[in-house]
Amino acid sequence: MAAANAGATDPAPRPRLSFDGVPALAAPVAERVAARLAARGATPLDWSPRGELLVATRLGETTQLHLLDSALGERRQLTFYREPLAAGAFATDAWHDWLVYSRRADEAGQARLWLQNATGGPAHALTDGTREATAPVWSNDGRSIAYALAEAQGRGSDVAVLSIGGVSPAAAGSKAPTWPSSSSRIVLAAQGAFARPLDWSPDDRRLLVRERLENGEQRLDALALDGGERRTIAPPATGAITEARFSRDGRGVYLISAREGEFRQLVYVGLFDGAERRVSAADAGDVEDFALSRDGRYLAYTELRGGYDRLHLLDLSAAHELPVAPLPAPGAIAALHFDLAGHRLAFAYSNPRQPRDAYVLDLGTGRLQPWTRSEPGDADPSGFVQPLTLQAPTFDRGDGGQRELPVHAYLPPGGTRHPVLILFHSRPDQAFHARFDPWIQYVVGELGYAVLVPDLRGSLGEGRSFAALDDRLQRGDVVKDIGALLVWLEGRPELDAHHVVVAGRAYGGYLALLAAANYSDRLTGLVDWSGITDLPTWLDALPPSRRPAARLEFGDERDPGVRAFLRNLSPIALADRITTPALILHGRRDTRVPFTQGEEMTYLLRGRHVPVWWIVANREGHRFAAQSDRVEAYTAVAQFLTDRR
């Protein structure tokens, strides 16, 4: 197989994907992959004023918006676009029943704001598309929308407010909507920063705005819309501010911050005196999400600990935590949303054996119900594998002695040695979440691989000190982590250290290529999906909004010394050391990692007679949105893994 692939040059174009050097894919493999990836999930996005739940789910090719009026009721589809749509928010005005979302025609296009009536019909463009419009937030009275508006030069984003005229969505006796008049004004000029509105004050006189500065720091301000003061809630700092909301009395702000302590905390900051107090539990892990009821009585938040989320519900009026009905099993929780009356809390929940669904907690009765029931694909859930969390020693020592890395292991049944697939996170600051993944369950259940997902240094969930261990000039230590991991699995009797494949997307693809450059003799293959191959030119090509944070993580490529360092840690500069067979996939429309990076790596490896399967998704971007493209691409990965056993 390897010898035949090494000289393969005849591309085999498909309708949407092009395959070069890829052997004919086995029909039974394609059928099983399609059946497994038919699994879907549902994520709650908002409640309508009439008490319907807005969810994002896929019933066809791509994820779209749907409405449900009751638990396990019929999903009524609202949007029907070729590109996926997974965010939307309702105005609080029940008379109009307006829904707003940001959508671009394709990954490379400019995002526009669209207004749609939940009763059906076409959408209406609120912005003209000359500048990208994202992150819409409704005012409390449902008459205005704050949003981020990209600068004309693309070097920042303003905050604008769009006022909507009060008209009925449909003229009397007409099926066609009569769209409201609208006018927009900039309330905060970017000046090189990337600003985003997060919330309106209860009286709609202030906006809570987060700015990402050119040096990578963030600040949080309360902006008076009458031209008055701009009050700083959180001064510029490198600690992340992921979410923030006004308290319902307008006197303070709740926010998630990593400015102090080892873990992200939920804190309350007084708007006028600046006094700060911690809201999340003192022994909590990383707080990831929170929601505040409209009447200000309830606050819900999630904390991540050891790959699993825990939901907390606080009664702020009584100053105590409420018990929460138990979920089916420990898992992943996200997307918290209270309804307008503050009687119900919706959230997304999944676990390794159960697809993501929308759950609703009734705050009055304490009853917890699933509102959607997503299919797990063509497989018996009783056969799904629960991951184990193991600890693998790495090359260095921490404060507590030998440093260890969490390794989340999905092991097939049986005590024999299993071939190993190591999956790397797609971002350096990502953390493992115990959520449902039909692809992993397929690889374990039908291909017989043990799948390992390590939290290498830099990952979240282990504290800020651990997350900083890979920053900038310490990037090479991640490669040593991978080497230590490969040594560790040699001592595991259930793992076959002679049959190991490394894989990942984006940064994970970068790590897979680096692993092959340093440890090809220990690997039987690598899968690079939209991976970074040249750090300096990747940083050069990043959209300006992403570049400051990337420079904090990797270093400033404008500095000649840093640029040389990054080049030496780039797979493209180490390609002559890669000898293991590779599968490289890339979307031609990728705006996050240039398509040319995967293409150049393919040519370099083939020039050294390394077998490479090269797959180009001609209509896809960084992530493959269309279900048919995903199935075809994963079929090739399944075939590659089968050949590497």
C-alpha cells in the first residue's frame, strides 16, 4: 500500500472533494462511517417571548435554527441556508416575534445581520455587507440591537447600535412581512481595538463592552449611550474575560475572569465603587459559562473539573445555592439560558454515551426534562465506551514533584493490546470535555483502536500556571510532552506501542506533524486536518482580530529572533525528518489556516517519497460544514487507520 501511494499523482476529482493519492475507499467502510456520523445534537440558543425554545440542530446537510414549543415536541425549522447557522436571539417584544442573527454566505464572505419573524417567511438584511457585522445583542425593550462592526480597514471593530422602527411584522391581509425601518450609529470607535457588546443595562442607557487590544490584553467597560462617561469595570490585562452581564438592579456587573488565581472565576464588580467579590465557589475549577435571570433572582454557572462540567444554581435573593436535579451521567454542560419569566433554565447537555440535547430545568418544581432527543446514529448506545482519566508522567517537574499530564483514554473491550490513535486539541488552550463524539466511538467500537486525548501543557482545566507552560519560547516543551507520552504508553499492557497514529485539526494537526518530525520511528501514521505547517506565515495571514491573542500564545512574529524561533518549530522546516505515512486534509476556503500550508507540506513530503493521501474540500473552509463532505472525509480517515493497524 505504501509503495503504491508514494508515486500516486493522478487526482481523482469528486463533486465536492478532490482525492489525490488516495486508494479506492471500501464501500462497507463508507456505509458504516455515514451511519455513525448520522448522529446529531441540539443546542439551546434562546427562549422566544411566547415561551418557545430556539435550538440549533442538523436535520439535513448543515446545522440550522429550529423552534420547539414543548418538551420533545416537533422541531419547526426556521432557516434553510447552505452554510451552517448556530446562533440567534429573540427580541423581548412579543408583538413582533423578531429573531436576529449574523450570517455570511460563505466562510470568506462578510457577515451581515438578518432579521426574521419566527412565524416564518424570508429574512430581511439589516446591514449592507460592506463591513462585517457580528455579535448582535438585543436591548431590553426589544427596539435596538448593539453589534460589532468591523473597521473598513479590518484592523479593529466598532460598536454600533441599530434602532428598529416599531411596525407590525405583516401588513393586514398580507402573507409577506412589512419590514421595519432601521438606522444605525457607531457608539464606540475601535481605534485599533476589537470591541464587542456583551449586554445592555436594565434601563438600556449603558452597554457593557469588551475590547481586545492590539497587545492581546482585554478590558471591560460600561459605556453610557448618551455621550456620557465610559466606566472601566476591568482594566487592561492579559487574563481572559469570557462573559459579562449587568446585574438586574444596574449597580454592578457579573463576569468570568482569569485575572487572578489559578482558575477562571465568576465575580461581581460594583459599578460605582469598584468593589469586587467572588461568586463562584472557592474550590471551583474553571468557570466556563453563566446566565442571569431577567428578574435578577437566579444565577446559573458551570465549572469544568477533570473534563466534566458541574451546574450550579444560585438564588441571589436568598444568597444560597439551590440543589439541581441529577443528570443521567457526568458530562458536558453549556449554553445556559433563562426564559423571560425566570421560571425555566435551558442548557445543552451530553456525555460520552449520549448525544448533546437541550434540557430544561423548571425552577419552581425542580423537574428536569430533555426537550430534544437526538439520535446517536446507527449504533447501540450500550456499546459506547466511557473514557478513563489516566495520568502520564512527563519530562519535567512541577511544584508537587514529577509533573503529570491528564490522558483521557477510550479503550475497546478486551485485554489484548490495541492500536492507538492519539488526538490532539485543535487549540493550545483547549481542554478535554466529556461530551459525545460519534467518530471516537466508531474508531473504538468498530476499528478497535484505543483513542487517547491528552491535555498537554497549555491546556485549560489544570490551572493558569499549567496553561502558561507552553507560551511563546516554551513551545518546544509540548514536543517533549508528546515524547514522554509515547514512552509512557509502552508500559501500558492494553496499548500497542508499535501501532500508533497521531491526529489533529488546526493546532492539533500542527502537533501531529511535529510528533512525526521528532518521533517518526515510533509512529505508523499521521492525520493532519487543516493543520498549521508554518507558524510565522500563519501568524502573518491571520485575520487581524485573531492576531493579538495568537501573538500572546506563540510570540510576535514581527521580531526577527522570535520569527526564526517559530520557523525552527514549524513542521515545514522539519519536513525532511518526517518518514511516517500521512493523510492531509484541507478546505480550499479556509480563512484560519491558509490552504497553501497543507498543499506545500504535501508536495514536500512527496518529494521525499513519503506516502501522502491528499484531500481537498473545494467548497469547505476551516471546518467541514456539509454533512456529505464530513462523511466522505472521515471515510478516508477510517480507511487510513485501517491500513495502519
